[in-house]
Amino acid sequence: MDAVYYLVHSMNLQSSDFEKDDRTAANNLVKAAEEEKIKRIIFLGGLGDDGDHLSTHLQSRHEVARILPSGKVPATVLRAAMIIGAG
């Protein structure tokens, strides 16, 4: 496999700590991508500068954007305000 598109966002209403869930999922992907020799991780994150007053959800997106390229597999981070499409 050449690339993995990381589209996970754990806004799970049943979880008391979605930031921890996001962190765990991102770290799990980094480890799995290294083990499977994936060539690139592609992540769709959110806008906003780290210095801005961001919501906890956007802060979590930014943390994931720092975690994914922290391993041996190169990561491309795309930042978008919203996705428009069917549904």
C-alpha cells in the first residue's frame, strides 16, 4: 500500500475524553504504518493557528497533525475549513 488517508475524528459522544481517543488512534496509525511499510500518511485536518483561541476539537486536530508525521512514515497534512459534497 502506498498511502493511508487518515480521516478519523473521534467526536464520540459516548467517550469522556475524545482528545485522548484522537491521540491514541493517531499513535496507533503511526505504528501500523511503520510496521506495514506504508509510503505516506495523508491527513485532512482543520484550520486555525496554534496561537489562536481554538475549540478543543480544533486543538485535537492540530495535535493529530503533529503526531502523524512524528514516526518514520512521511505525512502530508491538508488543512481545510469544511468539506462540501453529497450528504
